[in-house]
Amino acid sequence: MKIAANPHFRFAVFFAAAVLSLAPRPLAAQVSLRTVVDLAQRNSTPVRLAEADVRKAQAVLTESKEVFVPSLTFSTGLPVFPEVGFTGTPPSIWNATVQSLVFSVSQKRYIDAAHSGVQSALASLKDAREQVALDASTAYIELDTVNQELGAAIQQESYARRLLDIEQQRSEAGVDSLSDLLNAKLSAANVHLARVHLESRAGKLSKQLSVLTGLPVGSITPDHASIPEIPQVRGEEQQHTLPGVTAARLLARSKENVAKGDREINWLPQLTFGAQYNRATTLLNEVNSFFAKPLPANNFSSGIEISVPLFDLAHHAKAHESAADALRATVEAEQAERQNDVVIAELTGSLKELDALAEVANLKQQIAGEQLKIVLTELEVGNGGSANPGAPPQLSPKEEQLTRIDERQKFEDSLEAGLDLSRARLGLLRSLGHMQDWLDELHK
């Protein structure tokens, strides 16, 4: 289902944007990823520039075709002073001229070039929309992940404060050394620093989403349920041509046609139709005294003009200039394609590593969770062997807080590894030309 075909969704998007923009202070509300992507595409400067380029390319195409449509020019004028003598041109009070191109091989090349220019502009527009969708999706998913990490960091900080209180009491009682107390303070400081870093990161992402969507800073709270699963593509899968590469190829084709047209105009004739009507006047002139018969009031002429190029160095130089532009555009298209192949290779290699890292981080988090359950159980019922010689000592609340801090840290590490994996998958989707698959997932 396309957004443009859903008036209810479009109304909801604009209503939400209007309410949030009119609020006197940022009003945090859950906004779906689909809404954020849609607003980002509507608000994006590169997208609007690409839309302007499309309109310009369409105007160029229309202009190249309409040279075959007869143009009508009307002009009129009255003499200021009486004419003296014979001026060489029959005086007229008004005239009308019709002119159009009838046949030109070069103009056909220019029309083909304009067609390719429109297709190139449309491909660039699609590329800009996909890039904005990628930027908005990445920032949204990262903000959602950071918010989850921030929740875990707040819990960590409470455990660290509890650990510091316990260690302070144990140090004052002479159970633990000053070194243990300092380590607890360092642990609490590190946890606090991590929280500050996450808050700063969340603020930066909120600002980024605000710039992308045009909504006030801090007004977007990610809805985790609105994030669909990212399609798992591999670098060896069938590759669709990236819109940016397609645009570069079409631009090169357009410039090649322009170069052909500029070259052929030096060798091939062109036909032009023209017609003119003059309404002659004898007002303030003595033209009739120079002719055997009076000058007729109505004068009309028409004809086909055949232009045959014989020697025109300016057009020859223009043809060389166009050929150089076409060569440069072709090389740039090849370069864009090669660069995309390099990106695909890099992302494919890193994706395998990130997939393995995410699995390891997830397993560590599960192990930390199980370890926390064991510690809590032992604190509640005992280890069952403290009376036996050589048995491990009974756990203290200190171990509980340390285990809780470690479990939350493993949870954060797992989230961060999943975020890196999501970034790589989205980047590979984009480079393989499958970004539309992700947009389709958003619109389901």
C-alpha cells in the first residue's frame, strides 16, 4: 500500500506534524518509523532539489520538441517622424511572422538527449528518496536502541550506588580495604559516564531526526513495534542497479546524444518553414513615389529555407566540447558503479563479522542473565554447602550488585551489536538496490 494512495494516513501525518509544530514546548510522542520516513522524504532538501531537476528536465524535453511547432510573432509600431527618401523596407503598421523547424537530424538527437535527461532526473529523485529513507531509518533505529540502553544504564547506576553504599559500610567495618571502596567509586563513575554519553548521543539523534522531519527537537519517541525486521540480503545475491548509478548512466547517454547532434549539425542540412504578413502603411512616408504602382496594403510571403553547412568553426568547436562532456559523464558513471561494487564487497565482509559478534553478545547476555538468577537464588536460600569444610563462602549483597551491573552491561552490549548489524544490513540493502524492499516492509 503506497502512502500517496492512503488519504487517511496522509491526513494523520499532516495533523501530527501540525500539532507538534504548534506546541509551545517539545511534546514527546510515539511516532512510527513509517511516519518518520515519510516526513523526512517530504521535508528533505535533496529530495526537493531533485524534484526541481525533474521539472527542469521535463521543460527541456518540451522545449526540444516544440521547435517543430510553429511560433507566431506579432509586432506593431507607428513612425515618430515622417520618413524622408527611400528606406529600403516597405513601411508597415503591423506584421505577423510564423516560423518552425521542419526537418533536422540534429534536433532528433537533442530530443533523445532530453528524454534521457528526464529519466536521469527521475532516477536521481528515486536515489535521493532512498538515501533519505536510509538516513531516517538508521537514526530512528539507533535512537530506539539508545533509549533502551539508557534505561539499562539508569538501572546500572542505581545498582552502582547501592554497591557503593555497601562497600562504604564494609570499609568502615574493616571488612574490605580502601582499594575495594575506590574500585566501587570508579565503577559508579564509569557507569555514570556511560549514562551521560548515552544521553548526549540520544540528544544528537533527536536533533538529527528533527532536522530530517521538520518536527521539534525531542518530539519524537521511537515506537519499537513499528520497526519491521530488516530483510537479510547477501552480497552474492542478484544485484539491482542502484538508482544513482542508473542516473549517471542515463546522464552519460544524454550527453552522448548531445555530442552526436552537435557533430551532425556540421554536415547535415536542416529545413525551416517561415511565413510573414505585413500590413503596409503610407502614413508619414512617401513610399508610393518610388514605385510604378502604389504599395499594396496586404503583403504575404512564405517558404521553406534549406540551410546547408559549409564552413563553421564555431560549431566544430562546440562539437568537440560536447564530446568531452560526454566522455567525462561516461567515466563518472563507470566510477560510480565501481565504487558501489567496492561498498558491497566491504559491507558483505563486515556483515558476516557483525553477525557473529551479535550472536556472541547475545549469548553473553543470556549467560549473564542466568548467572544473576544463580546469585539471587544463592542469596535467598544459601549455597547449600557452607557447613562443609572447603565449601565456598556465602555470597554477600556486594556480589548481587556486581552481577546486576554486569548483566545490564551485557544487555547493552547485545543491543549495540544488534544496532551495528542493522546498520550494515540497511547499508547493504541500499547498495544492492533493494531499498524498495525495506520501504515495502514499512508500508505493510
